[in-house]
Amino acid sequence: MGRCPTKAADNRYYKSRIEAAKYDDRLTSREKAGDLLGVSWSSMADYERGLTRVPVDVLIRMAELYKDPSILNWYCCNECPICRDDLLATEVEDIRGIALRLIVDGDIEGIKAEIAEIAKDGVIDGEEKPRLQAAMSKLEAVGKVISELQLYCKKHLVGGDSGE
């Protein structure tokens, strides 16, 4: 088998393990990773080839072992049968990019003022509906940046990693 099996190459779980293996030699093989996660190598192969959905308890252990909290959000956005939440960040940029997007996209005061103006009479009329939808879209964008900042902090503050 080659270094990057083609059936798993684009799989999020495989990519996360391979990235973690750069810092933890125990994760270089499915067998070793499976042992650490309490699953068989064949289950690991099925997860990494997308043949089987990863059980939530295994997913949580993966996130901890791989030091990759974003894998949890990726699951919620892409595989969770309940929510498939597209408002969560699934990848993490560096802190400068996150901060810049929060400053540029995060006009919370403007959004608050717009929603307060729309809500002041307690009725949303036809003219206000598109304004409210626009305000909600801006809030969702800010929420996604906040989600990414939370992931960054989980990854870099818990272990004391500076993120550089």
C-alpha cells in the first residue's frame, strides 16, 4: 500500500490523522491509531474511506488524540444526522486572519441597531423582512468567525501552543 491510499486521500478523518502523525509517531498507521482509539484497524480503514460513519464516542477520542477540535465541527456540518450545521467553522486559519475577519465582518453594533429598529414596533412588515434577513446573514457570518476563534483557542490555549 502506498503512503497515501487513494480511497482515503480526501477523507477528513484520514487527513486529520496524517496531520497529527507529523507530531505523534503513534498515528502513522491505522493499526496504531486504532489501538489508541479502542477500535480495530479495519474500522479505522472504514472510517477513513468513508464506508462507515464514525461513532460519536470514537470521534471525540479522535479529536482529543489528534489534537484537532475542528474535526468535531466538521462532523456536525457534514455527517451528523441531526443538525448538519453549516454555521460552525470546520477549518481554522491563523489568528491574524480570524481577527481581521472579526473586525471587518463583525459590526455587531450596526447589526444590533438594525435589529432594534426593525423590532421596535413589535411587527415585521414586508419592507423590514429583507432588512432582517440581511442582518441575520451578517450575524451568521460573525457567528462562524466566532466559531473559528473558539476552535483556535481550544487547539492553542489548552496545550499552551502559541499557534505560530
